[in-house]
Amino acid sequence: MVNTFSFACSACGQCCNSPPSMTLAELFAHRDLFIGCIAIGRVPRRRPGERLRAGSHEAVLDEADCTAFDAIAGTLLHRAGDNIFSITAQGFDYPSLARCPALADDGRCAIHLHGKPLTCEVVPLDPLVPDGLQNLVLAERGHSAVYLGSACIQEGERDNAALLFAQGRIVDAQARDALMRRRRALEQERVVWTQAVFEALRKDLFDSPAALARIPAGGFLTISIVPALLTLAQSSARCRELCIGYIDSQLALIERSIERALLRRRLDDRPVTQQLRGFANAYRHARAALADEVVSGFFGRSEIGLDDKPLY
Ligand code: SF4
Ligand code: SF4
């Protein structure tokens, strides 16, 4: 089994098929381009002896692997009982468009030189997987539909591609650096807002089996980003002002997005439009609370997407 991978991105745009995961600061920087949301996912707990497979690649996890997974969970993720969750800010758009809003018509990233999200720099690696097991990520992604046509991930050493992973480690210095910066950014997000939002939603979501059932297997539950904004707004008057400005931009962006969807007249867009209207309601209530400086404890369950209405 070859355990060496090379990578060469031709900027074909094929993997830019949805808005990326972003930090809150990145969403603020691109407030007129990306509709922000919170994406909540389950992350499996790893045990020694567990076999992880990706194509012809396999690893049997040892104590050191599990310690590495635990270290990532302890700094970047959130635990409730035996469950581990990821909470990230993310761009949100109609899945029917199957593209990131920053993808230009020539297939290039329109913000490549102006604040491309860190998560896009990390592609095709996964910051939630220990470095020594990134070969499994590469093996899986190399055969996934998203990357397959582009052939950007290749097993073995290639003349026309940078060596990315060999001898159990990431050998490309730029890739290592991007991974480190993304992990630091996630750690910072935890300090700034994700841990606070996790605690605030603990009773209604993370400790509720019925609510947890709404997190799709291998996918994410997307809710309004308002709880993150209200957490941030409590830090200072300046942050509160910034949140109000962000909300105004987002309300205008949501309106434009819904207008275009109505012109497309697609049935599968309807639940997404419904969710966007929920986001807009949450923004309007949050804006009023922020303007009145009444921000603590404001989490409207229905408005942020934790009521019983369908979200997808
Ligand atoms: S699919 Fe591969 S080649 Fe195309 S943009 Fe993504 S990483 Fe680059
Ligand atoms: S921000 Fe740019 S690189 Fe990232 S998914 Fe969108 S188009 Fe692709």
C-alpha cells in the first residue's frame, strides 16, 4: 500500500461547490457575499484498536492516535457526555446552486487575493484529524466525487505536483502552516464564541436526544448565527456596533438571495427560503435587542432554528 500523496491544485473550482466553513471575522469581512450561519456536527470519539478505512488505506488506532484525537477535541471541539460536537461559523446558500458565492464564472475564487477563508487554504487536509493520519483523509478525498475529476490528489510522488504526505507526516511546509493556522483560528473561535454558544444551547440541544436527532449523520445542523453575534456583542460597545452593521448587511443579502430564488422557481429551494426567512427574523430581533442594549440571554429557539420546523 502506497502511503505517499502528492497534490497540485489547478484552481478548477470543482471543490468550491458550497460556501466554506469560516471564522466569525472572515464572515464579517465578507458580509455582503456570504450569508452566515452556525453549523453543528457530531465528531466520532476514537478508541484504541478502532480501524479507520479509506479505499485501500487502513489504520488501526493506537493510544497515541487516540491521544492526538483527544487533544484536538479538547482544544477545538465540545463534549457533552460521551458525544463530541463541532460548532463552526459557515457560509450558507441554496444547495441547488451547488457553488460557493465567491466562485467566479471563470471557475476561479473571486476572493483568492482578498481574504480567502483559511479553511480553503487547508484543502485537501482536515484540521480535525491528527497530522499522522492525514493520509486517510487524502485517500478518501482523492476518490470522492468532489475531487475525482480534477485528479489533484494523487498517490505516490509526481513530477508535476508537490509532495504533501510521506512517511507518516505532512511534508509540505505551506500545508503544515495552513493547517496550524486553521487550528489556531478554531481555538480562538472557541474562546470568543463557540464555547459560550455551546453552553447556552446545552439544555435545548446538546443534552436533548430529540434535538440531537436533527443533526444529520455525517452532516450539519445549520442554525442562525445570532447566538454568536449576541455573545460577541457583549464584549464591548464597539463589538455591538459592528454586530448591528453586520446584521444590516446580512438582511440586505438575504433579501437579494431570496429574490433570486423566487425567480428560479425551484421546489427544492422552498425549505431553504423558509430557513433564510427564519434567519432574517432572528437578525431583526437581535438588531432590536442590540440597539436597546438588551443582549444577555436572548436566544429565540424558533428564530435561531431550534424549534420543530423543518430546517432543510
Ligand atoms: S478540486 Fe482540486 S484542483 Fe480543483 S480547486 Fe479543488 S483542490 Fe484545486
Ligand atoms: S471561498 Fe474561494 S476557494 Fe473557498 S470555496 Fe469559495 S470559491 Fe472556493
